[in-house]
Amino acid sequence: MGNEFSVLTLPTSAWRATMVRLQQRSRLLLTAMVVAALSSSSSAGGQETCSGLVPALPRREARVSVASFGGVGDGRTLNTAAFVSAVASIERRRAPAGAELHVPPGVWLTGPFNLTSHMTLFLARGAIIRATQDTSSWPLMEPLPSYGRGRELPGGRYISLIHGNGLQDVVITGENGTIDGQGSVWWSTWKKGTLPFTSPHLLELMSSSDIIVSNVVFQDSPLWNIHPVYCSNVVIRNVTILAPHDSPYTDGIDPDSCSNVCIEDCYISTGDDAIAIKSGWDEYGIAYGYPSSNITVRRITGSTPFAGFAIGSETSGGVENILAEHLSFFSSGVGINIKTNTGRGGFIRNVTISDVTLDNVLYGLSIAGDVAGHPDDQYNKSALPMVDYLTIKNVRGRNIRNAGLIKGIANSTFSRICLSNVKLSGGGARIIGPWKCEAFSGSAVEVQPSPCTELTSTSGTSFCTDSATPPASSLHVSSSFDMKLLNGILVYMSVPLYILCAIL
């Protein structure tokens, strides 16, 4: 990482406590830096927003505190019963405008708990909801019907830390308090091969509507951080999501078989895809038949060893009508990744991705029909996915190792793939790797390095040629974040968080 540490002896208890305090302060300073960047972004005038999809309500008139139900924010007392009782009180109260569950400053250790309708979970500044690392009593739940099994392993799955099913009007917000999954125990068990069931998400809402998640930090999730599934009318904005780059399956935000979703102004640095739109897995997703549709992703910045923005690979219910714009990813595996597989079925169509900035990325773009495995051996090998009308435009990338891969599936439809005004460079003396293409049709306008022959056909390209090239100045920085600040954050993260965590 460019920094060397010499650890000569095991730390004494006093030294260890000092290092823990330093790590905590590093987390706080990092969060403050990211929140400042997000606040600057969201306060800039004239920015387009989709957040009106779920109108922000006035603060709830009724309010209860987790401390009033026996909760103690000392980082040691287990507060599961207090959270459960507080939510039950809100449900019984049935206040006309709902009620707020207030989490004061402190570290509130807890096991999983459920939310209820017409409630706000409000994390005050300095509040941390921290998951217990005692996994032995973590409840199990049935697999999602569109997946047929847990995502990591066959069978059931552990319930998310914060969960809800069949809810309406749910808000999770605050003053940039933190929801900490303490995922290291789950990651370690997975890596050792001793995890019995699929790890829990940090937040999962199922079959729910009118959801707002904002102004909260999600940290160290055991699995995916934010997972709305079978939901509609969802707004996620001004959130920060953090996990080490070597943490398995820690996707940032995964809308899954959801409709009418707005994701804006987030910073995400995790061990897996920053954002991945999904809709079910093979025969289970095909049978459930619930697509992800009408999703807007805007002004997202981050870093990941996998994809910055992804669709798939679980797309068996279909994905359509997607707009992703003003994205900025650095030190990542793939900038844009559209992925599916034989047996998935479903469709990916009417997708526009524009105004993207990439820096130090292994692959600028990947569109592939041979990604990831299957839930079991019962999938239909004749169920081929369809990818149609996919436009990627106004992309700038530097220090890119390989331009990208576009690989369809024989006898399947991978058509009308348009690259317009895409300029990728290797940086310095390094020559960028060429495009690799197979089994698709499309068109390219103003693409560097030179596109492959599948993108240079002159017949039937009207779907792509109407993509006008905007002024260069509008593409210099495709998000409202200051890239120097974010690169500084990355450098800052790499030392206090990952190195010190490894030492501790």
C-alpha cells in the first residue's frame, strides 16, 4: 500500500486500548470527510433529483427513545429487547402520523430487530447501532422465493440486523449516525468454510413501499449493506457505506425486484459491487417474475475491487428502464458491469449509463453472458437472457488497464448496444488493453481505444448516432465530488482502517 509498519511485539492492553481509540477516531474523521463531501454535493444548486419519489415528511410528532425501554448505550449491554419493545410500542400507539424511534448518542449493541409501518428510525449524531458478534442465537429465515436458497449457501439465511416485511412509510435517517454490522466474524467464518447458512444483510426491507434511507453511515456489513427486495417507491440518498476491500459479498446497495427507486449522492467503498440491480436467480427468479424497473442512480462515488455500477448477475425476473448518471469510481475492478448467464432467462433492456469518470480501474466496461454460478443443477439451460437497448455514453477514464469486454451468448439476443463518446486511456506510457468482443451487435460513436468490429457496423445504428457529444468541460468531473478530496480519503482509509484493523 506504499506504507510499511513494523510490529516488534504484541501490544500491551494499554497500547491496544490506545490503538482502538485511534481506529475509532480514524473512522469518525473519515466519516466526517465523506459526509462533508456529500453535504457539499447535495447543497449545490440546480442539481437534478429523483428524491421527490417519496416526499419527505415532517418529523414525526410522537417520539420514543430506545433508552426509555431499558436500553444502555455503553457498547457492552445487549439492547435487543429494548429495540424490540420500542418498535412494539410504536406499533401499538398507532399515532396518526406515525412515530419516531430515537437513538441517542452512544454505542447501542443489539441483535436483529424488526421495524414497523409509519415509523422513523432516527440516529442522533454520535449514535452507533452495533450488531452483536454472538452469531449463535442469530435467527434464521426462509430463503427469498426468487432465489430458492441463501445467496452464499443452500438452505435458509440469517435475518438482517434491521429488517422489515410488508411495511409502508418507513424512514431510516438521522444526523449521520452509524449502523455497524461488525461483519468480521461472519467474513472469517465464510473464509474458513464453516459458515452454516448465508450471512445477514445490514438492512433488508421486503415487500414494502414508501421508504426513505438517508444521512446514515453503514459500516462493516456481514453481507449486502442495503437490500430492498420486492419493494416500490424507495429513496436512498446521502448515505455512506464502508467495508474493507477484502470483505466478501459486502455490496453497497442492491435493489432487487424493486420498482420506482431513487439512489443519489452516496459514497460507497466496499468489498463487492458498490451498486448492483438484481431480480432473482435462475428458475426461481423466472417463476417469481418480479422485474426491477424504473430505477435512477445518480451522483455515486466510490471504490471497490469489483464493480462500481452493476446490473446482475441475478436478473431472472428482468431489469428495465434504468438511468445511471454522474458516477465516479476509482481504484476499482470494473467501472460498469452488466452481467448475466445461461439459465438466467429474463431481460436487461432500456438502460442508459452516462457521464461516468473512472480512474485506476482494471476494466472500464464489462458486458458478459457467462458470469457467476447457479443456485442448483435444476436450472433450464435453454433459458437464455436478452440484453437489448443498452446505451453507455460520455465516459472518461484514465489509468485504465483494459478497455473492456462485451461477450454475449450464442443464439441469444445481445443487441443495440451503444457506446458513445467513451474515451479511455492507460495513463503514462502504459498502453490500454483492447476491447474484446463476441456474439453481440451494436454501434460505437467517438470511442477510444478503437472499438471492435461488432461495434463498427454501419447498418442500423440510428439508435446510437443521436447521442450528442456534450462539451468537454461538462465531462471533466462527472460528479459533484472533489476527486482530490476523495483520493485523499482513499489514502487515508488505507492506513488507519485496514492496516490498523489487521494489526488489532
